[in-house]
Amino acid sequence: MNEKSCSFHNEKELRDGQVESVSAGSSTPCDKDNSALAFRGIPISALKSYSVLQALTAEANGWTTAVVSTDVLRAQEEWEAVDNIQPETGSQASSDQPGQLISFSEALQHFQTADLSSFKKRIQPTIRRTGLAALRHCLFGPPKLHQGLREERDLVLTIAQCGLDSRDPVHGRVLQTIYRKLTGSKFDCALHGDHWEDLGFQGANPATDLRGAGFLALLHLLYLVMDSKTLLMAQEILRLSRHHIQQFPFCLMSVNITRIAIQALREECLSRECNRQQKVIPVVNNFYAATFLHLAHIWRTQQKTISDSGFVLKDLEVLAKKSPRRLLKTLESYLAGVSKGQASLLGAQKCCGPQASHAKEVIFTGVCDPFPHSSEGTWMI
């Protein structure tokens, strides 16, 4: 057996062209110790080139190569790939890394450059009035929107006709941004799943709750969470929506607020403010945020519950269309207070005892309540 083993090593060495490095160790015939010493100076990483691993796994009878299991092959492939692994430089993110957040302006630009002609055919920019209603609106109603702003108005109404397409990367990024901003998560989530119900959608697919508001409802949420001031407001309303008694579906309520904004735009309730600012989209966004803020104030201070939601939304729509300028002023005052750390929707709930009612007045004077001695009327905002 020793003679056969020695002859095998000599043949292998000659066949692999490695005589120079091994011949010194194989000069003594059939000496196990000397054979071991022959390979002592060879680096482990070089064993593959000497075919030693194949020789060690050969069978004793006939020296035929044994059948190698898939685990061994996989391990060998991993070993051979060790010197090919390069450290990540950071220029190319891993697939496990969260996607990049999308800003409101970037998402809006996507719709400004997309072909929306098929959706634009469906819009009705203004409410059609006939008879006395048309005459009354002409004499006492708000002014018509300036001609130069009508294209921007039509874009808003066209986006409201677009649905959520999970195959569109921009649509997916909008959803991911809303989720991560509201929850504080650093990682993306599935576009369908029960986690959307936690944010106030009715089901696992947000697309089913956008009827009547379309993708504009998601753009409004994106606008709310991508500004640091309105993000604080959104997070406070979200916490209020999770109150053990006054809970309500946050995102579904937001969709209803978007519907009110769409109706106010079509009924020309926002035309005066749009004409004043020479803009449409910022006015609609702020009107949405102001209406949502007022709803949260009414919900908290009047102890509303989900059973009151229908009546609250109906009264809110009437008020928002009648006094949009007052709502916008309320939002400005609230955001100014947020900048100074003085405004909070839920701050009064932390108080207890006889000072609780006084705390409400302090927090919401000039924010959601009408100003004392206001010369603009007595509407409760």
C-alpha cells in the first residue's frame, strides 16, 4: 500500500506540473513523515493548485474520486469566492436598504410631466348652476378664478381622477414616505398589508379607500408629513385617532378632508384666495391642512366619537366652504405656535384638575378658537 501511495503522489505531481516544489519531500520513498513535511511550507490558499484536496478525498481502492454531496460543493464554491468579495463602498446601496423618501414637489412634478389626457377628460372644473342658483352665484358668489390659474386648477382635479398604481415606482415611494414619516420607521414596508389598517385605512390595500379623491388624497398626506411643522400636527392627529374612546381611522378621515377640498375648489370657494396668492396648489394644500386641523380640534374638545363622524364631516364641509380664509388664518396661527413650541392639539389632555379647562383656552386661543373681540364676525372656527 505504501508503494502504491508513493507512486500516486509522484504521478499527481508530474501531471500538475509541481515537481519543483514537491520533489524534495518525495525523494525518500514511502515515508509518511517526510510526505507531510513536503507540504508544510505551502500556504493553505494554495492547496487547490496542488490538487491535494482531491487526493485526500479519493477512495482507497482504485483511487477514484468519491461522489461529492451538494453541501460540500456549495461550501467549496463559497470558499473559492472568498477572495472575490469586495467591501461595499457605499456608492451602491444594498437591496435591504430603505428606499429614498420623495418630496411633495418631486411627486407633483411626476404628474406635471405625465400624460394625463385620459383622466383630464373626466373632470368637471366647476359646478354647473341653473336658474336662480346661477343668478345668485353670479351676483353674490365668490369671484371667478383668473384665466391664468385654470390650468393649475385642472391639474389638481385631474390628479384626483388618478388612482393608485402599485406598479408605478413614484406611487410606491409616496406610500413608503407616508408610512415612514407617520410611524418613524427607518425601513420600507409592503405596499399591501395589515400595517395600513394601523394608519387608518379600511383594508390592506390603500387604493380601495381613495374613491372620490384619487391620488390627490395621498399627495395631501405627503404634503402633511414632509413639512416639519405640519408633520408635528399630523402626528398629533394620529395620536388622537388612536385614543381608546375617541378613536377614528386617520387616513380615511384624511381622504374625506381631501374630498371637501375638491368640492370647495369646484364650487369656487377658494377662487378669491387663489387669485390673491396667484397660486392654486399651495392654497388647496393649506386649505386641506387647515380643515383637518379644525376637525381634530372639534373632535377633541367636543369629545366626538366615531359614531359622530358623519355629522362632524357634514358640518365641517359647510363651515370650510363658507369661511376658507378664516380656516387658513387659523392654520397660520397654529403653525406659528408650533415654531415657538407653544401650540399643541393634545397638550391640554395632559392636564388634570381645576386647571384643565383653563389650559384648553390657553392652548387654543388664536389657534382653533375665534379671536376675542374679532371684527370679522362670530363664526366658530
